[in-house]
Amino acid sequence: MATALSTLMQSAKDEAGLLTVEVTADWMQGRSVFGGLQAALALQAMRALVPDQVLRTLQTTFVAPVAGVVRVRAEILRRGSNATHVEARIVDGAATLAIVIGVFGAARSSVVAVAPTQPRVEETAAVELPRAGGLPSFTQHFAVRWLRGQVPYTGDTGCEHVLEIALRDQGKTTEAHVVAIADFIPPIALTHLAAPAPGSTLTWMLELLVDRVDHLALAGWRVDAQLVAARDGYTSQSVMVWGPGGVPVAISRQSMLVFG
């Protein structure tokens, strides 16, 4: 039986500064826990230390596969007058499996104000995410349509994808939901391939553009992604995350590996 993201997050226990949660098989991405969930759990551990400040950026390095019981330690690196830097590590004994740095910052007065505008996308050739066929387990929690581009392993060499995304969960939208939605999109490079091959994320940078998301629905999200460069199996991908109604929510940048 699938476990909703909100249920999984609520099941985490924080004892003596160690956040522990058993991740069910439906949240696996190959041999590792879905990267968006790893980052969301790290963020939850950080929130025990910084409960009120607005999250500005989240930087994640995926070091090794994570599976089963996930354990996260968090510590404040520096608390300044405006920004607080917090580190969280997913650990297995003495081994570090992922490192996440969160920057939380108070609002400051500024004359600079620039808001992205969502471009229009034609939906005439939308492609639904298949519900079967060897997809990673975590994808069952998402309803997805490709408004531009194709699903992985179709041999399409386009470098721009636009996805409409809904997350299958109940209740109010949280930071964890946003992190999961932002990390859903597969490497665009996988679509260039004609047959399945592994791929994984090395580093991920997520910048939040809003102070709160609990008023946004879990359906009607859109991500606009671009494959910026690819060489020697390493790829660089940028993503704009739009909330329902075209609200600019986050900007993402990922360095990925593609074995094919």
C-alpha cells in the first residue's frame, strides 16, 4: 500500500537531534530513496532548529544510495542578523549519504522587485505519464502530463520540457510537497536515449521565491525544464517551478549523471 508524503513526513521521529523515519518501498527511485524525499526529510530536520524563518535556498549533494530507515542530523552553521545557515546530513553510522545546506533569511527592504511571468504553452500534444512499465516506484504518487517534450527513452532530442504535475496527497501544501514536485522531472537527457539506462543526480540547488505555499493546491503545478549542457555523461538541467495559476514558486538547477 502506498504511503502519502504527508503521512510519511508525520511518521518521522526526532530523538536527541536525530530525525528517523522508515521510508516505504513506494518512495524508492531505483536503489535509493527519491531524491526529493531525501531533501524534504533533511529540511524537516532543519526546521526543528529554525522553525520560523523563511527558506531561501536548499543545496543538496547526493553522496551514496539511501534506503530503509533514513537518519538525519542537523546543526546550525551560523546564525547572522538576517540569514541562518543550517546543515543536515543523512547518515548511516559514520558514513554520510547526503549533505543538505539550507539558508533561511528574514525579509529585507529593497527597491529591486522582479517576478517571473509564466509563458503560454500549447497543450495539443500532451503525453501522460504511464502508470506501469518499469517506472521508479515513487512516480505512483504523481499525476503528470508532458505538455512539451516526451517521456524518457523515446529518442526525442529536444532540450526543453514542460510538465503539468499533481501530487497525490491530502491536506495543505507544505515545503516538503514543493521540494518533491521540484525534483520529480527526470533528466531530459534520458529522453534522448532510445532504450532504458540509469541516471542519477549529483547536486541540486533549489531557490524558493515565495514565503508560504499552504494556500496553494497540490494539483495544477507546472515545471519548465531545459537541458543546458551535456558531455561525458554529465548533464546540467535548469527548472522553473510554477504553482497553480502560474505563481512563480522556485528555481532549480541540477547536475546529473546519465549512463547511456
